[in-house]
Amino acid sequence: MRRTTKAAACTTAALSLLACAGTTADIATRLQLQQSVWISDGYGYVIDLRPGQQRLYHVAGKSCVLDQAASAELDSILTSDSVQVGVSGSSFTYGIKYEPHRTTYISQDALPAACAAPLQNTVEGNFQAFADIFAANYAFFDLYGVNWDARVRKARQRLSADMTEEALFALFARMIAPLQDGHLELNAEIDGAEYSAAPKTTPLGRGVSKLAETLGVDEDEVFVAQLENYWVDGIAKQILQDQGTTAAGGKIQYGVIDGNIGYLAVLMLTGLTEDELLSTSDNFDADREYAAINQIMDDVMTAFADANVQAVIVDASINFGGNDFLGREIAARFADERRLVLTKRAADAQGAQATPVYVQPSDQPSFYGPVYLMTTQSTVSAGEIMTLAFRAQPNVTHVGQPTQGALSDVLYKTLPNGWEIGMSNEVYRDQNGILWEGRGIPPELPINIFSETNLVSRHPAAVRGLVAHIQRTQSN
């Protein structure tokens, strides 16, 4: 279900490929960068800003792919907000505002040798790029028990110069099938039709797929119906009794239940300035999103204070993810002091140290009483980072089901034929150094919420059960 939109499924990658064209002189001069070749530490990016050049390459081992679309967009990728030039001028770091983790780029005079002859759009060229990009950048083969080299050798035996695009896509899909990674995807357009391969990593996702097959309808139709059942019939009507407040284009709901328990449901952590439920912005503005979440949390905290709530439920049972910093801003309203949340590093980086990430208490209205964070395997990506931010705080009890276990940002790569790969290349560890990738973050208090057969129908009862637990705890 995380695949309703790409942006909802994942957090911002190390280099977000957006927007419109510029020139090499414009970029280098505007940012006071050397007109040279810039190579990232990890992530497999090479940016050529030498005189007369404006190109972005994906480099993996001995393979190099020229990304024509991203090359035309470098002017909007490399901005004064995203680039920080090193003191010596021979390096810069790239990252989005409000995120402490940044990617380092080092200057050199010439392109890597592989980029002298980028791979071409042939069956062999696309296969080699696919195999090498995963080998160089994917972080979790061992976690899923996959011998990638062996799978590449076996798949190569099925390769033929005249195989169709459909057959090549099917071959790639089989190669990655054992990787049950919620941040793994392969997207293609073949003869005007869209193709996509991604694992079904959650009970809810598998249940939607089975129900769609049984009914003989498209999965999107079943997904929309189940989301309506969860978000409108379940939360707005049954849990909040039509007395709640919506915000962020409907992506957030909040109110007071049973007289003194605050309830906050967060569906996604992106597109908070957009008006529709599943809408995200093609022109992401970190400042606007930051302002939006803080205004919303001001309103939430004021409503809770007016009602004199004694405990708060933060419901992320379905959270499609988005931007990590937005989840941390929510958690900050329940934090009494600065605490380490996690450390993060790119597994394919050579020199980079792990970046510590903290939750900072807010000087705006906050709540320091008992907090119960509810998750399921449909809590993914930035929703899981928000989970870690809450779990770092002593007043929070994590309840429900384990999260999905897809914490890494999605690293997007392009093949010579324009097909797109999304994968995990980062390692997140919680404040205790524990890696939850691939298995999900387990709750302290297990509650049965979603399943393949009941889908979302048990959710309101699960919340009522939690309310009863809170009331028993209060009375004791």
C-alpha cells in the first residue's frame, strides 16, 4: 500500500532529481564551485561541471550510465539551500534543509574511466548496469540471504541480444524477488504501458492484492476502498465520532476521545501544504512543510491543553512516510530534553562517518504526559524514523505491531533505457545501535490491528482496547 505515490513511500533520497535546466557556468558560478568533476562518497553519483559540460552519471564499479534527464535538471538540484561548499573549495556537501545527514562530493580533474564510454541502451548494457548498480549500492543482501553474484550469473544465462523489453523486465523482476524490502522497486514504460515490480511486504498489502484478485478488480480500487474504511469510516466516524479536526489536506486528524485522551492520527509526512489526501508536491519546499507541521502541532497542542488531556495516542497505524524531519517535529512536541534518536550512514560510502540525529524539545506548546504510539507493518520509512524519535523518550509507550522495516532513504538510479530502480543503501541504527531494517521495530505492548484477512476492520476496536488500557493505568 506504500506504493500509492512514490513520494508517500519513501523519504527524500541523497540526491533528489527534480526540476528544470540551467548551464554549467550558471551552476558553478552561482554556487562558487570549481568547474570540475564532482564525485560523491557513496550513492554512486558523478557530476561533471567542467567548462561546456553539465552532466550527471550513475557510476557502479566498472559501469557508468549517463542520466540525460537529471543532467538537464542540475540547476534545480544544486541550489544554495542544498549545497554547502567546503573551506578549501575542493569539496561540497549536499542535503535538504532540516536534515543533518549530508552527502560529500569531492572535486577531481577527470571523469572516472568507466564514464569515457557510458553503457548503451542495449540488452547487455541495461543488464550490466542493473547488476552493477545493485552490487555497488544495495545495502542488505546479507540481511535477506541473497547471493547477488550467483543470481547475476544465473540470470545472464537467460540473456539474449534479441529478447523483448517485456522479457528483460521479467528477468530483472525475478532477480530482485527474494529481496523483501519495502523500499525496493523497478519501474518501466514499455510501448506506452507502465510496468512496476515491488515486493508485497505487509499483511495489508498482501491482503489487498488477494482481495483484488478474488473480486477481479484493480488493486488501486481495493486500496482506495480500504483507505476510506480506515481513515474516514474508522477514524473520523468511529474513533473521533465526527468531532475531530483535519489538517494538511486531510493527512492529519486529531481530537479528544473518552473525555480526556488526546488522539492524533498521521497518515503521511509529506505534501502537508497540498489540499488533497494523497497529493504531494513536485516542487517540495522544506520551509513551507516545516512551517505547516509546526502550525498544525500548535493547534493540536492547544486543543489538547484546552481539553486537559491526561494521555495522548499518536496513531501511525498507516503512515506512508515522506520526510524524516516532519516526523521529528511531531515527536518534539512530546520531548522534555534533547535525545539521540538514531545514527545514519550510507553503506556504500568509503569515508563518511555515521550522522547522529537528535530530537529537540520544542519551545512551542507541548505535552509531557503519557504518550502511546501505535504502529503496524504499514508504518513505513519516515513513519519509522518518527517511531524511533518517539521511542527515544521515556514518556512514550510503543504499542501495536512491528513497523515495516524499511528505514533507509530510497536511492533512485536510472538504466540506459530510462527504467528506474529504487533501493535501500543507507543504514539506520536506533539510539542503542540496533538495526531494525528488514524486520521492523517491535512494540512494547503488542496489539493485533491489521491482517491479510481482516484488513483494516479491527483498527477501531484496537484503539478502543488501548483506551481501556490507558484508563486502567490511570485509575491505578
